[in-house]
Amino acid sequence: MAKRKKKPRYFPRDVVDQADLVLNSWKKHRNEVDVNGLSIQELETELCDVKKLDNKMFRLQREIKEMRKESLLVKRELYEKLQKVRNSARAAFGLNDVRLTQFGLKPGVKRGRPSKTKTGKQLPLELEE
């Protein structure tokens, strides 16, 4: 079994910029630099493919971002409508009715914020002279 040539696992983030630089330099010095098994056209083609993929990814990421915003708005509207239905069910059946469970509510649970505990009236402190 022949050994495979190891390919690098990691590469720099600016690999496209580096490829542009190397390709332009290679074009200038094509008579002086000879690379076995690789031509300028191959490198140009591969670089063009990578740039196309990067552009496509950028467009798709932008579309995903817009779709998330739209989805959040639609979900918020849906939730508001669900709350209206649930509030109507509470009003129709009362807070302790078992049928509230069919609407995803727990019977006997009060709505709203918990009441504050009253500590009594606090009188302002008067300064003595």
C-alpha cells in the first residue's frame, strides 16, 4: 500500500490574500520560478473557485441573518396571539378549571407578578438639633 502525501490540517485565515500575492509575484517572475506539477492557470482557477465559494457563503450568511430576523418577528406575533387565546380561556373557565391544561396552562396559578409584601408605613426620620 502506497503512503499518502500528508495535507496540512490547518491553514491561515488570510490564505486567499496570500494566494493573490503569490500568484501576482509568480506571474511577474514566471521565467525564473519553476514549480513541478503546478501551473499558473491551475492556481488561478483554484483561487477563482475559492473566491466564488467565499462570496456565496457571505451571501448565504446574510440571507440567514435576514431570515432569523423575519422568523423572530413572526414568532413574536404568534406568541402574542397564543397569549390572547390563553387569557380568554382563563377568563372563560376561571383560574382553577382543569380544562386550562388543554391550553398549556396550570390550573390554580395566578397571573401576573407576585404581590409585594407590605412592611407598614415608613415615616421619615426627623433630624434633631
